[in-house]
Amino acid sequence: MENGPKEKILILGLNHRTAPVEVRECFALKNVSEHPLAILKRELPEAEEVLFLSTCNRVEFILVSKTSDQTLKSLKEILVRTTGLEVARFEDHLYFYENRDAVRHLFRVASGLDSLVLGEPQILGQVKEAYREAVEYRTTGPILNRLLHKTFSVAKRVRTETGIGSHAVSVSYAAVELAKKIFGSLKGRTALLVGAGEMAELAAQHLISAGVSRMLVANRTLSRAIELAERFRGKAYGLEELPECLLETDIVITSTGAPGYVITRDMVKPLLRKRRLRPLFFIDIAVPRDVEPAVNELENIYVFDIDDLKQVVEENLGRRKQEALRAEKIVEEEVLKFERWLRELAVYPTIKALREKAEAIRRRELEKTLGRLDLSPEEKEAIETLTESLIQKLLHDPISYLKSGYHREGREAIVTVRRIFNLDQEEPGSSPTFEELSGAEEATEIPKKWH
């Protein structure tokens, strides 16, 4: 994208491969007093467009900026202030992508190719939610709007044309697989879900399929706990009733969005005697973590966090790897298409100025000619059509030269056409709108009210 517009697409982030959970949970920015996008919009003026993606396994900042070095420097300073970590504590865990590599990375993320569980579908919904929030905070513009629409269509194409999403494998599924490894069989067991979001719902489905006989659901909002519990013929509790729930259960899967620990050592320790030291397994798939690590120190209590699921995940990848190769080819093809569109951003103002100048000349000369002739409306319409057709045919070759020659010869094509047609003496025209550039074919991916 070297000959594209001055704006660069940047991605700075960390994920399950580059950073431990204790660093990732700081970057989730759950404890800040306002939405991260509000902070970035105010404190990162170097970035013209911003999107913030935060999931259990990754935190990424997707930016559009003309000054990449200064933007990254300012962003790291903001992260120091908001996370409480020194740069030296997190810098080695960060990855950075620019332009083509950034586009490829985002396409791969949304398609499930960069997930902890290869091909897991939840990430696409999380990317869409991040985009919805960015539109709500007005931090997107023409480039990110187009990029995100294209991201959604690429992910859809990957799902449709490959088997990357076959065989139910997700973080929730991996959690249940881990529980099965621990107990051998889940038949007759009682499971407790702490949190009633999408991840908990998926975990509940897998637990029932694995043979769990009794399901408990604890959630901060009791109505949501009741709704989920009824769906799986279980029992609902509020979070204040957690000690009572823990007395009855064998397996606990936590997935709340709470900023701090929901289950602590002090909560669990008094229950050991009442449980008669029956084993209790916590599988914590939340980021930030729901279960205090010190709980793992108690007798016959075992705590696994999301990083512990990696081994289980690896065992479920085999059937998807071949399909992933096909998905990677689709991603590369779509990266090239987006790169071509991005490059044409620099060509578009010249094409627009060329068409406007030709149209102005056509209308001026047509008015002079028609003013001297006594013609019927039909005859005037015929001449109008004729002149429009002449202009289109005359402009076809220079516009084609701009679009193709630009890629081969860089900005020389633009300079040549502007000089030949003396465009710099005319109004160059305004920048293209997002609707003009992106077309209507992808508008169905995001509700119109988001634009």
C-alpha cells in the first residue's frame, strides 16, 4: 500500500499467544471511569479513526493515522496511565501491524484463524460489537467503515466456503472437555455457571450434551439467570448466594464481566468442611479473572484459567487445519482487493475532478449551441444524450490509465493526467463519501442506522 493515501491502518495489540492473562486483563480497561473509546477520542488526536476490540483472548487498538510513530507513542502513554503498568511491563507483549499486514490480521481474526480455538465463531460477533461501539462514539470514518464491512463479508465467505466452523469447538467447549478429563464422565454431576452471557449459554449447552444432570446459574442480574436456568431446566441464584451454590456443585464455570474477583479464597475456605472435602473444580474463562488464584491453594480445590485451556484446544484442532488452509487463501485474495480499493482513494479525487471539468465544459458548450437553435424537446434530449456519450468515451482511456497506470507507476499517473487536463486550475472536488466508495452491496452487514 506504499502508493496509497497518506493515512495508514495500524493495529497495536496483545493476545493469548503474546501476553499472560494478568497483563491482558489490565488491557481490557474494565476499571476505567469511562469507555476506552471516549478516552482515545479525547487523548489521541493523532488517530483520525479508532476501534477498540477487547475479548477474553485479545485486546487490540485499530487506528487510522498519518503519523504512525507519534500515534503509537501517544497510545502507549495513554496505556501507562489507564492500566497502571509501566511500558517495560507490557511492551514486549505487544504486536504491531501496518497497512496490508493490519488488514490481513483483522480478516484472520474475524474469520477465527487467529483465535485460541481455530475457527471459533464468537469472535465475529465481538468484532461487530466493537464496530457498533466505535460508530456510537463516532470514532470511525471512511477507511475503517469500509474495512469493517469488508471484514464481515470476508468472515462470512470463509464460513460459507470452508469447513472451518464445523465440529463445535470454542472456549466454552474446551472448558467442558477439560471437565470431562477431570471427572472421566459428567453423568450425575452438578454444574454451576457464574455469569449468564453468551459464553455461559454455550457452556451450558455443552455441559448438558456431556451428561450433566443438574444445572445451577448464578448471575448479578437474577432475571437473566432465571431465563438461562429455565432453558436448561436448572435453578437460578443471585451472586450473593454463591456460597450456597458452591456447597452443591462439582464443576464451576465462570464467565462474568466483573472488574474484580467474584469468587475468593475467603468465600471458599469455610465451605470445605461442609463439603466434606469433596473435589471442586473451577474453570475460569473470564478476563479479568473471576476466581482469585489463591483459591487453588485450598485442599481438593482446583482452579483452571483460560490459559490452561490451551492444551485441550490443541487436541481439537486436527479436523480444522486443512480447512484453515483454504480460509487463508480466501483471506489473501480479499486483502489484495481491499489494498486495491485503498490505493484508489488517492486516485479518486483526480478522476472526480476530471469528470467534473468535462461535464462543466459539456454543459457550457451545449447551452451556447442550443440557445442558437430552434429544436423540439425530443431533439434537445437526443443532443444531450449524444454529448454525454461523447464525454464518457473520451474519458474512458485517461480514467483507465489512472486506475491501472497508477499501480505500476505510482503518483506519476496522477501528476500526468492533472497536467494534461490542467486540473489544478479547477476546483479539485471534495473527497469521496463513504457511500460513494463502498457501494451499497455491503450495507446489509451493519444496520443502516449505524452509518
